[in-house]
Amino acid sequence: MEGTSHMNGFIRRAGLAAVAAMVAAMAFASTASAGILTAPARDCGDESLSQPFARFGDSHQYKIVPGGSFEGALTDWTLSGGAKVVTPNEPWHVGGSTHAKSLVLPAGSTAVTAPSCVGLGEPTLRFFAKKNSGLLSTLAVSVWVKTSLGLAVPVPIGVLLGNGQWHESPQMLIVANLLPLLPGDRTPVAFQFTPLLGSWQIDDVYVDPMRVR
């Protein structure tokens, strides 16, 4: 029985990884075309900037990942394993005083964001998170990037620890933003959040879009 349970768990994790890969590939299909190393972005959408982490000593300008405030429809996001929008918001309301929602990630769930444009000027990802359960639980963060060969591949960019309280994440190097060879090149990427050994909550997912200080 123990061996069967272990095998079922392995198959389930493998299935989730396969689903995430397929979702990432589908998400990129409508936004990318052939490039040198990565697929260049055609339409980067809303590029409005803010300083959501200024109170934490980070004065960098950031742009919100599409749907990353969780206040509206999560267009082009993919949620699995019970991940869903809930209340409340992170306590600082950095996206707006009326914001009231966040995303809960139960154990075994996965959330993949809508595509966001990055390039040499988009070095980091940052967001707010809270561990809800699991003494040894962590939150794994990866970035999915589509290569010029049409393959969507994941690149781990960080593992977050928590103490049961909302806190800002560290600046996580995207890595995939370094793949375009030419200055000014940008590529669509998607970010994946996967809780391990417990439940988490995230809110206000941002990308640092330029080195403006």
C-alpha cells in the first residue's frame, strides 16, 4: 500500500508538471514569434509603473503582472488543485485602498500567470505572500519561457519561506530576461507558483520593468 501511495503521488506530480508545461506553451502561442534565442513579444500591454515596495526600502519602479492584483478576471491565468481568489488582501493595500482580494494556493495546487513581457531591463519579480499551513512548507517560484524552437521550458527562480504572516518577497532574479541577445529585445514569460507541504496565499505580483532609480 505504501508503494502504491508513493507511486500515485509521483504520477500526480508528473501530471501537474505536464499540465503546467502545456498551459505555458498555449499561453505563449498567441503572443510570440520566432526569435534568436527566445520568442520576442509583440504586444506588451499596460506598462504603467508604480512603487509598491517603497515602504519596504525598495524605491524601484514596478509594473503589475496581468491580473496580478487579483481584483478582476484572471484572463490567461491557469489555476489548478483548488487555487482560487479569496479575501482578504495583503494588509498594506499597495495596489489601492479598495483592494480586497488575494490568491490562495492549497497544498497540491499550482498557479501560472498570464504572459508578461521581460527583457534586459526587467531583472526581477516581487510579490506579497503568506504561509497558511505546514510547518516546513515553502513556496516554489519558476518562470516559463518559450525558446525560438517553440519549446516552453521552466527555470526555477526562488523558494520562499514563511512564518504565517504576510510579508514581501525578496527580489527574485527572473533569469529568462537575460536570454534575448539584442538590447531592447523582450520576450513573453509566465510565472508559476507552487506550494510545497502546505498552503500559501499570494497577492500583488509585480515585475521590475526598468533600471530606474
